[in-house]
Amino acid sequence: MGKRILFVVFVIFIYPGIVWAQESLQTAQALYASASYDEALAMLERLQKQPLPPADAVELQQNRALCLLALGRTSDAEQALAAVVKADPSYRPAEGTTAPRVRTMYKDVRSKLLASVVVSVYNDARAAYDQKQFADALKGFRQVQALVADPDLPAADAKGVQEYKVLADGFEKLAEAAANPPATPPSSASAPASPMPAAVATSAIDYSRIFDSNDTKVSPPVTLRQDMPRWTTPGQPLPRGGALELVITAEGVVERATLTQGMTPGFDHQLLEATKNWKYQPATLDGHPVRYRKLIRINFQ
């Protein structure tokens, strides 16, 4: 009998991983339920260093907040809930499974953070758009719209982030169009060839195409009206500059304007609005007006 006891003690001492392998959210919750708050918190701290599914990561931070509250560490509990907000700004804890004290604290923390989260989500969406990840960008711009309209966002903060919603509205349309391009008509190369006089064949122009500076046979558009908005924020330093991509129609107006390098949300919005009134002598190919992609650099002096 004595030998068996020594053998069991030896195995547990040499292989502590057998004990720690049982660590899980459920085990931590059981420790919390038994008022072993320090042990539950220590286990959760170890678990959060491991890769977890998003839903489990949210639940883990909620359980950390409960333990921290039980230990009187209110400030640390708020930080744990702030991590939940940043990971999933749209998340709200369920009433049936979350302690009322945690729900109240979570709502307060979320209200304080929503304005900064709107800016962060917008910037991430713009970065995705600039990298041509249009599906991710579209999701981000729509989340900005939802967060600005969220009832938990204080009225004063809502005014401060309204310009981000205006920008998100415009970029959402561009991202949606880019993510879901119209079907390309069948190539004329696959259709049976039909006789065509040589003079007509050599002068045929694809008017649906957007030409650019790489098309050396195309005469670029000439600016007739291109009024730039003024910088009207004297308390802020001038931006370094930006870049704007235009698609100019065969009629010489701006069909689409895209900021490829933004400056500030307020000025970006004014600039995009100004392009609606810009006018050009259209680009031409063999004397015929065509659509053209033009890049404009914005520099402040």
C-alpha cells in the first residue's frame, strides 16, 4: 500500500501537466462559484494567453471582470470590459447569463469608448479599402454607420463623430460597387467574326473602358474648373498632403472620386463634395471623348 501512495505522488509531481490540462473556462467558472476568486483569476490569466475563438475570448474577459470585482479591483475590471468592447464593439451581454452589476459597468465602459472605437473602425475600414480588400472595408463602413447611431453613444460624442458617418456613407457605396462589380459582357473575341470594313475596324472605340496615362494615344482631360476647399482649422497643423483619384466622364464631369491618401476626416469630406462641381474638357481618343482616370496630388503651402 505504501508503495502505491509513493508512486501516485511521484506521478503528480513529475507530470503537473496532467492537472493543468483540465484548465478551461468552465473550470474557472466553477472556482469563481466556490468563492476561489484568486485561483479562478489566475487560471483565466493563463487561458487568455492561448488562442481562443472570439466568443470564448469575450466570455473570458467577462469572467475576469467578475473575479476582479469580487476582489475589489474595480479599475482592473473596467479594463477587462474595455477589452471586450474593443474586440467586438457591437456586443452586449445577455441579461439572463450576466450579472446585473457587470451589465451596468459594461454599458458605462462601452459608452465612454464608443467614440474612439468609431474612429478606429473607420481607419481600419479605410486601410482595407486602400488595400482593395473591399469586402472587409464594406463591413467596416457599415459598422461605423451602426455605431454612430447606437443609443449608448452620448449625444455630445455623436456630434464629434458624425463626420465619420458621412465619410463611411460615401465609401460604403464605393466599396460595395468594387466588391460586387457588374458582370462583364461576353468578349467579342468569342463571337463569330463578322465582316467589317477596315476603316471602321481601326477606329472602333470601347466607350465603356476607363483610359489613363498609360494610354499614350489618348489626350488627357483639360481642367476647366477645379476649386479646392480651404483649410479652415487654424488650430490644427496643415496635413502633409493627400492623393485623389478621379474618373472623368466623356462629358467632362467627375463620375467617381476616391481618396487614395486621406488627410483629415473634415477636409476629406469637403474635398469629395467639391469634386461634384469640377469640370473638365474631356479626354479624347481619335477625336472622340472618352472616360479617363486622373490622379491628383493635394499639397498644402
